[in-house]
Amino acid sequence: MTPRRSLLHSFNWAFEGIVYALRYERNMQIHFGLAVLVLLAALFFSLTRLEIIALLVAISFVLIAEMFNTAVEQLMDMVTDEHDPRAKIAKDVSAGAVLVAALNAVAVAYLVFYTRITSTPYTVLQRVRSSSVDVTVIALVLVILLVIAVKALTRTGTALRGGLPSGHAAIAFAGWVALTFISSTTAYALPISLVSLMMAVLVAQSRVQAGIHTALEVVLGALLGSVAALLIFQLWAPM
């Protein structure tokens, strides 16, 4: 196996682990849903870049802790089927790690959102104007989360290969929408949009040509990425 293929397989297996945890672990599903809501709230309240970084770190911390907890539980169940005090300690400690991460995330969310919620109660009803770069980052993260969630629900393919929808197509077309909005105020808006669209189409076409995805999976991935990014930019991107 070549180093490149080994690296791709490593990424694929890693994403398979994320999809597995999301598909079978109820707590992971709850954390995942809350992460999406928090990122949407970040758009509504027009957070600073440092605040968004704090939220992303807190969200990642919770998801990582939950996946480690799942791994420990699977390992303990594999080692012994009987009640073992040491296995119980391992499970309890890993669950405690999730609790610490969750409490940290709640504290971060409180510090970030409290002042905005109490001082400007109608902010969510206003059109938020924030940095295009920040909106792009959040849009792409949300698209990735949506792709993983749909793959977990449909139970088809793996995170990076096959299945519904095509994650590569979703991200590529979300990037096309983002570049189109960002360049809309420049003299080169049309060529930038066309070039980015061509690149997105090439990414999608390569997935079909390689036999990794069907045409339907690629089209649905492109629609998911385009529509999600379009809605986010239409509602929250700077005018």
C-alpha cells in the first residue's frame, strides 16, 4: 500500500468512527444536534472570531470525549462479559470525562452568549452582518456536520467513500457558493464564480468516474452543500 493510499484509508477509518458513534450512540446524537444549534446561534448573534474559536474548541472537546467514551465502553465489553470492578471504573472515568467536557462547553456558551441575549433580546430577529470569512468557516463546518448526519441516517457507504450524499461534492459546491458571495462586490465576480463552479463540477465528476459515488449521490451532495451555504450566506453574509 502506498503512503498516499494509506493516508486516505486512515482518514476514511477515522470518519467511519465518527459516523459509527453518531449512528449508534444516543449521547453523540444529542451532542451533535446541540453543536449544530450552537453554530447557528453564532451566526444569529454575530460573534467575534475569538468567540467562534472558543465555541469550536468546546464543541470539539465534547465530541472527542464522547467518542473516547464509546471506544472505552466497546473495549471493556470486548475484554469481559462479566461484571468487573475495573471495567466499571474505566467506563465511569470515561463517562466523567464527557461530563467535564460538557460542563466546560456549557460554561463557554454561557460566557459567549449571555451578554448578547440579555442586552439585545431581539438580535435574532435582525439581519446579522458579520465577516464573510467567519460565515464561510461556519457554513463549511455545518455542511460537514450535515453530511456526516445524513450518512449516519442512511447507513450507506463510509464517511469518505460512497454512500449518500457525496461529502466531497457537498463541500466543493458549498465552496463555490461561498466564493460567489465573497467576490460579488469585486470586478472579477463572474470569472471567480465560473472557475469555482468548474472546480466543483470536476470534483463531483471525479467521484463518479472513480466509481466511488453514483451520479445521484453526487447530485444530492452538490444540492446539500449549495442549498445549505446559500441559505447561510443569504441570511447572514455582509451586504
